[in-house]
Amino acid sequence: MRREIELNSNGLDTLDDYLVECGRLFDFPSFYTNNIDELYEFIQTYTDKNLSLYWSNTKDAQNKLGQDFYRLKEVFDLISSQYSEFRFYVNE
């Protein structure tokens, strides 16, 4: 069964906020240390790829995160390109 996850930018202000929220949403093991390299590795290793990730309010995220927005988006785009069953959607 396909799982759907929403990463909502409301209330998230820093890259660390997003990384913590991703750890919670993806239900990563407790040894996840909230860094962007681990986000990529943990999605690959500990996550069922049969899911849809919806990132909502991305305009807000882009304004708050600056270049970190693109770093985070790149992780999701990369996973999506490597695993056809992982679908990534950006909602402004």
C-alpha cells in the first residue's frame, strides 16, 4: 500500500527544523542526527520507497531557508530519480 507523507513548511524556520521533521515523518531510527547527508542515507536505507512525499508551502520554505531549500529539495529529487516508486511533489 502506498504511503503518503506531507512535509508542511508551516512552523518550520531552519534547516534543522526540517531535518527533525523529516526524521519524524519518515520514522527514522533514534540514531538519526538531523543532518542533510544522513537524510539522504536514511531515506535510502530505512524507508519503504513506495510513498508519495508532498512538500507544501514551499514558497515560505524558500524564503526562510534560502540556499538550504535547494539542498533539501535536491535530496528528494535525487531519491525520486533513483527509485521510480518514490514520488516527490512540490506544492507552493
